[in-house]
Amino acid sequence: MEIGLKNRRALITGANSGIGRAIAEAFVGAGARVAVNYVAHPRAAQDLCNGLNSDGEERAIAIEADVSDAEQVSAMFAHIDDSLGGIDILVNNAGVEGPREMAWEARIQDWHKVMEVNLFGAFYCAQEALRRMVPQRRGVVINITSVHELIPWSGYSAYTASKSALSMLTRNLAQESGAHGVRVVGLAPGAIRSPINRAVVQDKRRLRELLEKIPVGELGQPEDVADMAVLLASDAARYVTGSTVFVDGGMSLFPSFTQGH
């Protein structure tokens, strides 16, 4: 079985760091050409593209756009049309956790921000992608959700609600587009050793408590998620749509029940 993305054109949102960066690198390694979306830290995005293009062949381009702004998303896809000639794969990776706030203390603007990026942003990108994929009768949309599409997380109601909603959006889009040759899948990371978790990793007590929630007893690496993204985007997963694959070391199994009581 060959797993590859040769000549596929992909957009990865929030791709200049962490999981998004690892996916961009893995996609190029599998033969794809990628658009690296970012909203901050342009130098990191350009450095990534420079590294991916180091042999003189253009495999990656950097595109600035705030995915929570529908007009910027539309302009980004127009840029991709001009630069890559279209799109075959979309990875909705851009996301924010928002501040930790109990629901009764949460500021409405914080809730809006999380929803606008994590849910509306993913929809804006998926809509633009499907407008291209449905007529060409091929394409894959991968929505990066989280173990928190299933697991409540006290103080992060906006984040968990957005990821749970994104899971259902994945299923709905898969149902709508399946007859048109398009697959839509979810990919749910658990605790990954990425910049977003740096504070936890550097705190021995918090790290120990986190590891107790993971049956395999260790954090995942961004490459663990990226490798699964390559598989899901490839023809090896041609019969997979409308479901979420968890890359979480068993975190979603609620390991506190391991002993059966």
C-alpha cells in the first residue's frame, strides 16, 4: 500500500508553528505542494517555506489571512487559485483556546473570539474549498478537532463547545459532499508536545498530572498528528469520511476508570 500525496495541492491553516508546521512538513515530504497560512509571526511562516523550498523547487508558499474573517479567507483562496492552480486538500488547523474562565465569569468577546476562529473560521475555509472540490469531484477536508470534542474541560467552555460543534460540522459536510467525490474527516489530537502546551511541560507537577490522564504515559509529538493527517489525506483512506480519528495516546478513554471502579 502506497501512502503519498504526489502533486496534491494543500492549504494548512495556522501552519507556521506546532501541529500545523509538522503537517506542512509531512505533506511536502509526501509529495504535496502546500500553502502555509498564518495570522501572526510572518518570519516563522517564511522560514518554514524557505526550508521546504531549499532545493530551489517551490513546494510551499506563505499566505497571511485571519480565518475568522470571511473576506480574508476568500482572498486567500483566490491567491491559492493563482499560485497553486486550485486545491485538493484543506487542513483546518488554526485554533485558539481562549482564556480560562468559568462560564458565569466569561466575557462575551472571549467566547466570540474562540467560536469565530475555531468554528466559523473552519467553516469559511471549508466552504471555499468545497466550492472548488465539488465541481472537480475530488478533494479532502481534514478538520483538526481535539479530545475535547468529547471531554469537558473546566474553564474552557467556548473551546470545548467549538470543537464538539466542529465534529458535527465534519459529519454534516461529509454527508453533503460524499456523492461528489469529496471526503471530510476529523482529526483529534490529545496532549501534544507543542508550543501551546509549553507551560504545562515546564511545570513538573502539572506535567505529572497530565500524564496520569494518558494511558500510554507520554505526550504525543506534532509528527504523530502529521503522520495521521498524511494517511487521511491520501488514497489509502479513500473509504474514510464523516468520522473523527483520535491521536491521543488513549486520553479519550478516561483512564481514571482503568481499575474498573
